[in-house]
Amino acid sequence: MVVVVDATENMKLPYYKKIKHYGKYLPKAGITSLILNKGAATHFVVYESQFVAASTFTSVVKWTAATVAGLGAYDSVSGATQITQIAPSSGSSTVPAKAGELLNLVYQITGAPHRARSWAVIGELPEGLNHLNSTNSNTDGITGIPSEPGTYNIKVRAYKGSNNSGYNYTKTFTIEVAPGSSPPSITNQPQSIKISSVDKVNLKVSASGNNLQYQWFNGESGDTSIPVPSATNSSLEVGPLSSDTKYWVKITNASGSVNSNTSKLKIIDNYNSWAEKQFASNPELMARENDSDEDGLTNELEYVIGSSPKKHSIDPETNIYLENSNLIFSFKAKKTDGDGYSGLERIYSVQESNDATQDSWTTLSSYSEITGNDQDVTISRPLSSSKKYYRLKVQLREKS
Ligand SMILES: [Ca+2]
Ligand SMILES: [Ca+2]
């Protein structure tokens, strides 16, 4: 059933009215809006403009304007039998639609000597769309809110008889469902993490929205000067990295884009990452307690003090001697440098004891936590009559 309500003539018009005639009334009636809406039944209901203004279907209002503009073209349809799209794209065999937005596809058969008694849709409709399935009407439609973007070819068929019987005429329409109008929104940001210089890590981002495209960049979020080549997925494998590195990802779809937070990868090395590099060709020598160069220093100790685990290490820079009744103790506070020390600093403390037992060591307050920067450190202590022991405590720790 086609119900036509005219703004000026209102109910005086014949209740049944072909949409074909509608264009003729349009200028006179001054109706600016035409809505085809799937109501309680499968009626096309045409509202007047005031009603549209109160409607919550803003997308319908947009559609309405296109329909009115297209009515002129529709009126030029002539004698041969054909099925023509009235809305939303008058006269076209392509039907534009958008995921998440209401589509009202209306088409009409013209030129046929008889009223169409029944209609059919052949082919799979996009999810969310329904066939209005008009009866005794030369106008039929498909309505609903498509959810999946894509291109869908369907046939609509008008039958002379009821229940899809008798002479029929078929028209193919291509429904093109464009991505929805929601710009991407990030649900899970890529994390900032600490890794060692031999690690690989997967940065991941999650976002909502249709047809998302990803591009990762180096640097602070928003800085697009250094795109990461071929980094166009929701995850990005990075590493091994030799220094702190920042990444972020831009996510785009047809409706907009969003920038992720900056993911800061802080490189903090450890014994394993140092040993992996030192013993790349002999991984069986990697154990902490190993002393493959037989200099009496375990691998772990060589790592901490900064000597090579592969050659005999002598230390000409640590000295102890007497000078003018003072005990002089000197050493070089070595900087952390090279593979395996990213993000770490070397800290020295000088300790003394009277008997060298385990709990007897105390740190000399002026020589506590000296950060190694390749500087020479000299300690002068007056000789005492009693026995004194000194030791150098060396640690690696995360740079402050
Ligand atoms: Ca050694
Ligand atoms: Ca060594």
C-alpha cells in the first residue's frame, strides 16, 4: 500500500497514489521532504516536512533531500517496461548505502500494462536489510540498516500475478555499502615497555571501526616524519633495538583517523643479553659461573666490572700503595660501554673492614655510589696500627 500525504492537499488526495504522480504535486504542494519509512507494516509513509524536523532519523532527512532532487528524472521515464530506482539514487542501478545508517531503497516498475501483484528479491541482501515485499503495488523497496560494508548484487523481480506467479520482469541492482561513519577509536593502546637489546617485542593496538588502516611511525605520537616501512598492521614486531625507541600508530578509515599514544621502548640490558652477544658463536660458554678465558673471573664478574670474558683480564689501573704514611688506593671508575650495557650504569663503592668477615664491611661515606664515567678515583687513608682490609664493590643498575 502506498500512502501519500500532501502538505497542502493533505487527505483530499486519492489515498492510493503512484509515486510517479508525486513529482507533479511537488512544486505546487511545496513539500520539501519525503520519507519512506518502514512502519508497523510494509507501508511507505510520506510525511510532511514539519514531521521530518521532529524525527530523530537525521540520516533519513539527508536521504529525503536526494529523493526530492531525483523526482524530476524519475518523471521522464517513458513507455517501455522497466524497473527504476527512485531512491536513494534515482534512475541508477547502483544503490549507495553506508554501514550503520538507515537505507530506504525504493524502486518502481513502469511501462507494464498491469499492476505488479507481487515482488521478489533474488540474491543475498546485505545483513540488516529486509525486503518490503509489497503486494498489489508497482512500488517496492528494501529497507534496514546494513552492518557489513561491501558490494552486493541483487535482482528484484516484479510479477504480474500474486505469490510470485505469471509474467515477470527483473532488474539487477548493486548495493554498495560503504564503511560506517564512525571514525576509528582505540580500545587498547600500544604499551611502553622495557626490553633488553637482544629482545624482540610485538607492539599491539586495538581499535573499533570499519575498514581500519594502520601505519606505524617512529617518534612521538603525531609526528609523521618517519613512517616505519611496511608497518601497516595492528601489531608491529620490533627489535632487537640498541637504544631507546619510540613508536606510535595512526589508524584511519573513511570517516577519520586517530593517533595512538607513544609507545616508549626502553632498552635495559642484563647478563643474558650481554652474554648472548659476547658468546654469539659459542653459546655453550654463556653460563654465569663459566671462566672460559681462565683469568679467575667468572663471566658474571667480567660483565659487572666491564672486562672481556674471552681474554685474560689484567687490571693495571687498580693500585694500592703507601705514600707519606698514607695508604693510597686508586682505581678507574669505568663507564658502561658497548654491547650488553644499554640503559645501565656502573656504580662503585669503597668498603673497609677490620677482619674481612662477611658482615663487617662498611662503606666509606665519601666513596659511596660513585657513578663510573672513566674517571680515576684515588683514596688516601692514614695508616693505622691495626690491620685494615679494603674492597671495591661494583654494581650495574638501571640508569637513574
Ligand atoms: Ca674469565
Ligand atoms: Ca677476562
